[in-house]
Amino acid sequence: MGKLYDTIRQIDAVIARKNLPVFKTKGLIAIHVGFSLALVEEATPDDEAKIDALRRVARQVLGEPIP
């Protein structure tokens, strides 16, 4: 557990580093992946399909890969 949560924290770091609008950027990602990023907690069960989709969409929106 925690990979999904960690992926979102990595996305947060990229958003902060690039000084992007947080709510707009995370909202755009959430619309494309189909779930709210704000509702994911550290104890949220990992779902590999969600993680893969999140990384793919984040790369498109942010312009860089999320490891």
C-alpha cells in the first residue's frame, strides 16, 4: 500500500517545482483518470491500473514522466 499515494505526492512536487496552479492542474489530471486525487490517502489500497493511468495522464499534463 502507498504506491498510489506516493505517486500523487510526486505529482504534487512537480506541480510545485513548475509553479503550476494546483487545483486546475490536479483537477485536469483527475478528470482524465476518473477519480479525485484529493480523496487518496496513505492507506488507500493500491490499484495498478489506476497508478498506470495516473502516471500516463500526469506525463501528458505535466510534460514529464512520474517515476
